Amino acid sequence: MTTATEVLSPADARTRPQPSTRGWIARIGVMILLAAIVLWRVATIEPFWADRFALAAIYGIIGLSLNVVLGYTGQVSLGHHAFVGLSAFLSAFFVTEKGQSFWIGLLLATLAGALSAGLLGLVALRIRGLYLSLITLTYGFVAVNSIFDIPALTRGGAGMPAPRPSGFATEHKFALLCFLFLGLVLWIDWRMMKTKVGRAVLAVKQSEAVAASYAVSVTGYKVLGFMVSGAFAGLAGSLFAHRATTVVSADFSFREALIWVLMVVVGGLGNRTGVVIASMFFALFPFLVGLVNPLEHFVIDTMGKDPEELTLVIGPALALLTIILYPGGVGEQISPITRWFRGEKFSLHPDGHKPKGKPHRAAAVLRHLVRRGR
Amino acid sequence: MRSAIVTGIVAALIGLVLVLGGGAENGPNPFVTLGVLNGAIYGLVALGLVLVYKGTRVFNFAQGEFGTLAAFFLFFSIDSEYGGLPYPVGIAIALTGVLLIGLAMERVIIRPLINAPRVTVLVTTIAMALFLVGVEILAFKAEPRSLSPMIQAIDQAGDVNTIQIFDLAVEPQRLIGLGVLAAFGVLLAFFFSRTDLGLAVLATSQDSFATRVVGIGVERMSRFIWATAALLGAVAGILYVPLTGALTPAVMTQNILIPAFTGAVLGGMTSLPGAFVGGVVIGFVQAVSLWAAGAWRVGGRAIQEIVPGSEQLAILVVLLVVLLARPQGLLGRET
């Protein structure tokens, strides 16, 4: 049956030469090897870094959550600190105050995230334009100043305890759990974009009028996108809570929401792999500075700064550079590798593949000069 | 029709302030007067937001940080430990500095994106705001400083030098804020309806290609918009920060930007008089909600003990109601 949202596969996918069986084995082998190295490192590294890796995986989920809004629906959410934070508090609340298991808390937190994002989305879509950014911004403002201060839910400033599940109490096991959930979110994201829902969401982003004329529900798919994003954020919030084992509202500030938006931009809008890599970089950056001895010395002793403060300058600067010069972000830069994994030949400049956005200013000037010289 | 709405709202506001503000001892009087004066600052920032929105159709999330930067420039110019300059010179330095930063940002960041999708430009303003906050934290540390107001509220003899309005001592700074807002509102309204440059800016926002065809430089318009927006933000910062008592990085973004956005939406994102009225209404609503949360009781406890942050909740409620009931705002046109 042909439905409105069914899109034929692009011509190059059908005519493109496919790798041989050995080629596929090589690709799958490298992929498994990469995953094994990551999991092995997480399982054997010292507890301090295992804990940081858990945070990196959670940032990866948050990045994917924002990627759904920014990259797929083409809207902006500035209230993700509220979605993540509220779900963190809810998860801790259900586990500590109501005596539920971790898994129930996780499920309820995920549902709460989906529900709040969907409701805000419904209001925002009443008017054309990027009003979701304003509504989520204000919602985040309310969450920080009001909801996170409700004594019954958050125990005020002292924080709400959030014990880890018994099977995943150590840093290593919890980090592995976070990576498993990151894998799950990646898989859901991938499958969603391969099916009718994903095609419809992208069609709505491209042109609402055309999508609507093909009987694709514009509002419906946008709200669905927001709800998926909220669900991912809720899941991340629950993991965040039980990683820290105490939830305090100071962890979820407006600044966090902005950093999260920017890390998705740096990763490349709509590019799953790039977003996860950039998110992990943003999560680990303050600790990576500590790894490089001369750098740490320079930042802490010579400049007298906290590496975490440095993230606030480096992050936006990276994002601005990405937007102006490399609109494809990390995802665009690593595309030769990801395209090889998808079954194409390894090539730095694949046929018919042009970089997104405007060419580099310097490159344009050069080309102009060369043409005049001829 | 529109002027009737404006007149109606202003009259209703003045009436409410008179009735509530002059009322009994435990009435909401001090809250309301202060709220309306706070609303003037919201209106000033909202004017800048509406200006950029009219020109580029994008919400400018960096508008608040122009104000914080201006306050920092002013602080370092007049503080005896650093500049030790007289106050008016400090103001001039602050305005010039922020104007230059606004121009530089327009040239380096906004100009290359002149044909980019709106989401991209929106995210860019977010990155600009966070970048400025990051630079402020790196350069000035996150410690609070105190910036003195234009006219000292305490004179040499130690007496409080304030003006009495409805049994309420008001700092002169707040009244200056209201005056400046009114002046800017009239000036900009005149500019957009009567001058060639104003009309050209509006034309650019509607169709930049067609504007180019008739010989108007889109770049010049963009430069003009961002310079004016930076200036408006700087004025708001200079007026507001002395009232809060603490100058910290991101202070304007945290305290003013969100109420100002709500005010701008309430007024209709494209209407300059709307931004003026919307900002003041938001200040009023916040004041009433603050009073109500303390005065009204549910089950023997004041509302603020059960759910804190009534001021912020009021803003969300206003925003949701406006978007649900009248998405084009009080004075905006359907887009």
C-alpha cells in the first residue's frame, strides 16, 4: 500500500555499488571492535573516570533529545534543563519517598518528560514561528525558580536522595547502564527516522505547506517530535539523578540548557553520530583539560581560572565557528567514516557530495582569483 | 482601533494603580507601584527585542547581555579603584563600548548569516549571549559588585533621598527609567512610521530580496538594527543594575530577559507600542501575583509557602494565555 508519507529510496541508493560480503564483514567487524573498546575501557578504567563516562553517556542522550527538536522538527527548545531536572526530581521522589524501584522511577520520569514537552509544544504551535523557544525558556525559568523549590518534591536546598539500583551500584556498572541506554536511544532514533514518522517529520520541516497537501498532519508530527525529545530528556534526567545519588536544583540551570543547544549545533543538526560525539566532548571537556599537563598548568595557575568556566567561552565560540564556517558540524567532518560504515566506498569527497552551506570565504576568494587569472 | 486599545490599556493601568496603589495599609499598594516601575525596564528590553524581530524575524537572546556588559563598563569607569571617572562620562563609555560590541558582532557573526534559516540565526544569538556570559565570568569572576545609581538614593547627611508616591519611597532611578522608556517608545514609533530609514528597515524585514531590487542595502539595515538594539539593551542595563544591588555576570539575562520576552509577546511581537505596554503590564502582573501569594491563604498556609516563585509562575501563565487566546498579541497583526 502506498501511503502519503512513503518516499521512494533515492536513486543513488539503488544504483550505488554495494560492498561485497567481505566488505560488510570488515565494516561490521570494525564497528563491533569500536563498541568493544569503548565498553572495555568503561568497565576497566578507574572509578573517577567511569563516573565521568556515565555523565558523557547521559550528555549523549540529552544531545540526541535536543537533536530531535533542533535537527528533525526545526524548532528550538531552551527549557531542556527543566525537562531533565523535573524528571530527575520525579525519579528520585518516587524511589525515595514512595519506595518504588529504580525502573518504575525511570519509566515515570520518561513519561513525565514526554507529557510536559508535548503540552508545551501544543501551545507553541498555535502561532507560526519559533515560539517553542520562548515557551520552553519561560517554562525553564518557572522550573528553576518555582518547581525546583517546592519542598515536598525536592526537599528544598538539601537535595533529594536518589539511590542507585542494587545491581548497578558501582561506578563501573552504572556507567555501563548509561551506555546501554545511550545505545537504546540511538537505536530508537535510528529506527524512528527510517520509518513513516521520521519521513513525515522531515517533510514537515522542509515545507509545512507541501507536507500538509500530502495529508501529513503538521501539528501532529511536530508534537510527536517534541514528545520523543521530552521522553529522551526524561530518561536522561532519571539517569542523571541516580548517577549523582543526590539531586540538587543547582545542577539544572538555564546555562546548562544553552550549552546543550550549542553542543547539538557543534555536533551537526540532525546528525546522530556527530551529536553524540560533540555532547560527550562537552561533558568531558572540563576534565580533559586536567589530562593535558601543560594545559592544566596554564589554565589554573597562569590564568587563575576554573576549567569549568572555560567551557562557557569555548563552547559558544565553537558553536559560532561551526555555524559560520562549518554548518555541518562534527557530523560533516566525520562523514567519510560514517558513510563507509553505511556501505559506501571510503572517500574524502564522494561523488555528488557537496558540503552543506556556503563555501568557505577564503575558498571563494581563491576560486574567484583563479577564474580571473584564466 | 489600535490607538483605542492603547488608550484603553493605559487608562486601565493608571486606574488600577490609583485604586490598588492608594489603598489600605495591607493592600497591594507598594507592590503595584514598584511593579509598574520595574515593568518600565522590561519594556525597554522588550523594545530592543521587538526591534530585532521586526528587522530580522528572530528572537534576540543576546539582548539582556548587552545590558550586563554596559553595567560592567559603567562600573569599571566610575569605580574609584579602577577608572574613577564622573558618572556621565562612565555612561558615555558604557554606551559607546556596547555600541561597538554590537556593531562588531553584527559584522562578524550576523552578517555572514544574512541568508541563513531563522533557526540558525536564533541559535547564533543564543551562542552570542552565552559567549558574552562566559567572557564576563572569565574576566570579572562571578562575585557580586555594587553599582551606584545615577542619583544617589542616600545623600551626604545619610538621609534617604527618595520621592514619595502613594506613601511609598521610590528611588529616582526608577522614575528616570519610566521617562527613558516613554521617550524611546515615542522616538522609535516616529522613526518607523515617518522616516525613510525606518520604512527601509521594515521593508527589509518583509522581503530582503525585493528590498535589494529597489536599491536598499540590506547590510546597512542589519547594521542599523543591531546597533540600535545594543544601545537599547545598554540603556536598560545602566538603569536596572543599580536597582538590584548586585552586578554579577548574566544578571540581565537571568532577571530581565524572560519577563521582557513575555512583555513583547503580550504586546504583539512586531509592535513597538505593544512592547512598551506589554512590559509595563508584566511588571504589574508580577507585582499583583507577589502580593497575592503572600496575602492569600490555602488551608492556613500562604500560597508562597506551598508553591514558591509566584512572580515567575505569573509570567508563564500570561505567556500561555496570550498564545492560546490571542497569539498575535494585544497590538500585533496576524502573521
